[in-house]
Amino acid sequence: MDIRHPLLPVMRDGLDPHEDLVRLRRERPVAAFSMLGLREAWLVTRHDDVRTVLGDAGTFGNDLSLARDGAPVAGQWQPGGLGFHDSPVHTRRRRLLAPAFRAHVVRGMAPRIEDIVAAQLDRLARAGPPVDLVRALAEPVASGVMSALVGVPRACRRGRGTSRFELSGDLGTSVAAVGRSLDDVRRLVGRQRAGPRAGLLGRLLDEHGDQLDDQELAGLIDGLLTGGLDTTASMIATGCLVLLQDDRLAASVRGGAAPIDRVVDELLRYVCVAQLAFPRFARRDTSLKGQRIAAGDVVLCSLPTASRDPALGAAMDTVDPRRRTTPHLAFGFGVHRCLGAPLARLELRVVFSALLRRFPGLRLAVPAERVGFKRFSVIHGVESLPVTW
Ligand code: HEM
């Protein structure tokens, strides 16, 4: 089969993987294609192959300069953060951030997250139905938690989100969005370097401020905000859509019958908002499922198809918290696996339980088929979610 649409890797059928991606998973699990002008790209759709690619940093690297003709691009476009770098830069930077995501540190954030969610639910109650859960709950909670974590104002999201993850425009739009938000964050770093310090940014300045310049710090913080805002907001809103369409599941969350961590894990797997892992670049000639991949080729890994691969179990296209935990790939895999995963899981547990308990009569305000989804975004999710109670 041909890949008819150049943006197929970021296309979906509502909550489900796009039917062409499902066919690729069945018939051509490692498929050559061209996307956004990338001449030699491969799209990998099966769970075992995606794990192989993401788990083998020795063969598949993240550094942009590994791409064929990639050195000039890497020179011009420096997104900072972790996702476009390999060891030793990646290892050093990840170690700087990792202490903030240790299990006991994240657990310690629970009261703060519960307060942020409760305050937002109070606002929702005061506003009265109908409301759009994306704007009235998902976005403010995700941004409130990130602000508390990082120590920056809530408003700091310009250049993030849609324009950065949306691939229907030209690549220049995404690149410009990265540049704008880096400028914003650099200003915040400069302010904290000179004045009162707060959050993770303050701690980095206190402990490593003499080794990290403002540019590198801004890249790290921008990477965290980009990684944590739209992913979590999309997962909150789209997870709510699934819960509101399944009365039994919602009742079991409300009554505590289903362990909330299992529900969250299944929702993460089933919704899988991150459509692609960071691009990987072959460091040398290699092969995968009999396909010859040349040094410098781009390899894109489809996380929704991998996370619903029938090889993982029966009925993977349904949400079933009773199934045995699956090694799904909603947070990626290997050395670049999502650093914020424990925090995201905690947020989702708090939001889903608190929302369903506080509003037992919550339901969609429009027929489910009228709920609109993002069309060509690396981070998938609902555009809006009108609800009433
Ligand atoms: C439901 C929410 C989230 C999802 C689905 C998600 C998903 C992902 C995925 C798929 C990757 C790429 C992994 C790879 O290429 O192998 C990633 C990386 C990353 N995420 Fe998340 N993420 C979420 C929330 C967060 C949060 C809340 C934060 C920060 C507070 C965060 C920070 C990061 C960082 C820093 C990376 C780069 C890691 C590295 O390259 O070493 N994410 N995430």
C-alpha cells in the first residue's frame, strides 16, 4: 500500500489510530515515506519494532546533526531541552532535572495538585453549565501544575501548543514558535538569576547557576513546559471524553471500584496523545524487519499504533482497567522516555477522581460525534469538550 497522505503519521480517526496506519502495522510495519520534505524517512508502527528503535540509542540517535544534511539545520535550529540531543549532553542535562521527578518528590506535590484541581472545580461550579472542559479545566490545571513545578507565571505559554505541534502549516511556523517561546523563557531565567528565585528554575540557579548559562537553562525549562503542558492538558480533556462515554467506567472511578492508577494507565495507552516519539536518526547502516535503513535516515515511531498493537493482548482497542498492565509506549521508551511521567500520572489520577466525584451528573453537552479533534497535530486530542451537569 502507498502512504497517500504526507502527514499520515499524525493523523487519527477520532480516538483510534488512522485506518491506514493500522494497515501499515499489519502489512508493512517498517514503511518508507516522505514527510515535510524529509526525503528518507521510515515509519515504524509495531510495538516490538518501536521498542527496538527507541531502546537502541547506539544505533538510533536523537541529535539533529545525525540526519543526512542535518548539520546545517542543527546549527540554525536549537530547540534546547533533551529530546534532540544524545549523550553526553543529554545525560548531563537529564541528570540536572531528574531529582525533581523522583517518586517521593512527585508524591510530595500531591497536596498542591489537589488544591489546584479543587480551586479549578470551584470555578467550574461557579461558572455553571455548559462549559468547555478544555479551557475550564484541562488547560488551567496543566499550566497551574507546571507553574508550581518550574516556578514561572502561568501565562508563560506563548509559542507553545498548537503552533508548535501543528504540522498542517509549514515547518517554519513550528520553528518560529520554538524561537518565540525560548525568548520568553530566557527573560524569566534572567529575572530569577537577578532576583527572587522559585521552583525548579530557582533550584537549578542555586545549585548549578555558575555552570549553566541563560541560553541552556532556557532550553531546559522550555523543554519541560513544552513536554508537560499540551500533553497533559490533552490527556485530561480527552480522557474525560472517554470516561463520559462509558458510564460503567465513570461509575467505577467515582465509587473507587476500579483502581484509579489502572484506569489512568489504560487511558494513557488508549488515548495516547503523543502520536510520535522524538525523531530518531540512524547512526550507521542497519536493518529493521528486513528493510535496509541507511546512516542518516529519519525513523519515526508511531506510539498509538504501537500501544494498541494486538501483539500486546486481546481487544487493545478498548479501555479495560482489569487487563494485566501492558508495556505500552504512551510515554516513549529508552533513555528519552518521558521524564515527567510520574507527575503526569499523579495529575490525571487527581483530576479524573475529583471531577467525577464533584459532578456526579456530568455529561457531554453535545452528541459525541460532534466533538472535534485536532487534525494534524503531534499531540492529539479534542479541540473542545462541551459538558453540562
Ligand atoms: C500525559 C502526559 C504526557 C505524555 C503523554 C508525555 C509523553 C512523552 C513522550 C512520548 C516523550 C518522548 C519519548 C521518546 O521519544 O522516547 C516525552 C518526553 C519528555 N517529556 Fe513527556 N509526556 C507527558 C507529560 C510530561 C510532563 C508533565 C513533563 C514535565 C513536567 C514532561 C517532560 C518530558 C521531557 C523533559 C521529555 C524529554 C525526555 C528526554 O528526552 O530525555 N512530559 N514525553
